[in-house]
Amino acid sequence: PFFLGVGFWKPHTPFNAPKRYWDMYRREDIPAIPNPAPPKDAPTVAMMNANDGKPQTKDDISEVRHGYYAATSYLDAQLGKVIDEAERLGLMENTVIVFWSDHGFHLGEQGLWGKTSNFENAARVPMIIVAPQAKRAGTKAGGPVELLDLYPTVAALCGLEVPARLQGLNIARTLDDPSHRVRDTAFSVAPSTKGFLLRDDRFAYIQYQEDASAGIELYDIVADPRQYTNLARRAEHASTVTAYRERLADKLRAVRTN
């Protein structure tokens, strides 16, 4: 048995991938920023992020977005080298491969550049699990999960004991049944803004400070997937906000208890 933790720096600033990866894209073909303005009625704290490498001019914006595409393709090529070698060594029949990222990235969406926000661009990450024993390879599962779930899942797939103390949940069954759900919501924290996120299939609820004193946000991910409008202060959503605030309080108590 062996374990490899292979970390890739890209895509990450500085976007200094080799030239041939830049040449894979024409700058004029790269889409414009789909939602460049802050969400309507969002609290001020929501706009406080690192703005990692924030460009200042129109040309700089085009270059940074181009660079992200190039860096992503560069990463893809490096990951391909790892998989090619695993195939060459005949390891694919008894090896579990997991691909994930620790965060997403803003490229001007919501007027932000970088990673430290609770919006979809930063909080939602890719997660791909390849396991020889999986019955539904290539299938997308829709239920929310957390990165904490990787430890118990990989342990279970490898036939190892899953410690009871873990806050993560084993999602291995989902590889055979994509409709199987282990969570109703995913929980995330952005320490730089003291923002807490609860995200399910319908809404993303964001609360700043445990007492919500710095602001709250509610986005309808189905009707408003790019998060243009904060609904938290609208009367028709008052009961929804109350329900999510109570769920968040329960979650914080559970995290501290465990």
C-alpha cells in the first residue's frame, strides 16, 4: 500500500504558466466577467477580501483572466502526467484517486479578485473521486458535501477503520448511488471576514459574526446562480432567514461539541 499527496500550485497567482498554455486561448475569445458588480443589497463586509492580484486597467483584467485559463490548462497537463504514470505502472485497478481544490477563485465576479469570500466562486470547489470499485463511474452527484468528508471516505474505500471522532462523513456510497445524500447542507467559514456559510440545493445563507451583527446574505442559487441579489432583508424571505440562522447556530454548537 502507498499514499501520495500531490499538491499543485496552479491555478494561482502569479499566472506564469509556460507560453504554450497561454497560446491555447485567444484573449478576445475569453468571456467577459458575467457579474462584475457587487450583489445588490450586500453588506459592506462581503466585499472585504484579499483581492489577490487585483488588476487596475481593462488590459490588466484581460491578462489576468487569460492567465487563469492558461494556468488551469497547465495544471491539467501536470495532473495528466501523474495519471499516465499510474496507468503505465498498472496501478489503476487498485488505486483510489481524489482530485479537489482547497478553494475557488474570483476573477472579477462580484467585483472581487481572489479567494477569501463566501460566494460560490470562492467557496465551491471541484471534487472528483475515482475508485476501482465504484459502480457509477463518470456520474455527477448533486448532493452537498464538504472537504471534511474526504478523510472518512478515502479511509472507507481503502478498507481502513474510520475514526468515530471525525466531523466528516463517509460519502463512498454515493459512488454507487449518485442520489444518495449524507448532508442537507454544506458548511464553510471565511475567517478573514468572520463569515459563515450554509449552502444547500436552493439557498446560500451567509452570516457575518456569530450574532449576525456585521450583516447577512441570502441567495437563491436556483433563480440567481451568479448571486446578483441579496434577498436577506426582503420581507417575503424573513422566515427562510430565521430558519437558516437557527440551523447555523445548531451547526456551530455541534462543531464545538465534537
